Amino acid sequence: MSDRKRRRLLLADNLAEYRRSVRGFLVLEAFTIDEAGTPEEAIEMLERREYDLVLVDLRMRDDEDTDDISGFEIAQFAQACGIRCIIVTAFPTVELARKALRARG
């Protein structure tokens, strides 16, 4: 590790394999990583610990459900706590992702 201070990141995704692969890259960038596999687990972790960044999947409950934007709940909670958040999605287009987010306010 370089002289950079290790930053704490919460990685929230329902797929353990995805979390494992992303973790490998983020550790190289001087992040200390905590993982959450459910929205409830992620919010609980945000309540207990301070994070520099949250990386969250938009579909946390069901990857096949186009109405599932449960990761957005995590992002809203993180924002209310003053934590930056990046939402990742497998929606095939930016416009579909925007529609999904607009539909939920």
C-alpha cells in the first residue's frame, strides 16, 4: 500500500461472486471493503460505521425484476448520512435506468 490513507467503502450487491471480483480491484486502490448482500444489511452497516463511499447495485432483491430498484433505497439512506454513493446497474440502456429511477421518485 502507498502512503495514501485507506478509505472505507461499502460494496452492496446481492451476488457474492460479483462482490468478490469487484473487491479484488478496489483493494488495489487502497480501499478497505465491507460487503452487504441485502438492502437491510447495507443500511444496518451504514448505521453502525462511517464510510467514504458506497457502491451499490440498483437491483438488490431480484435481478430479474425490472421494478426492483431496492439499491436506490440504500443510496438515499447513504446520501442522508452525507456519504457519496455510486449506483451500478445491469439495465441495458441509460434511458431504461433513468425511467426506473424516475418511476420511484
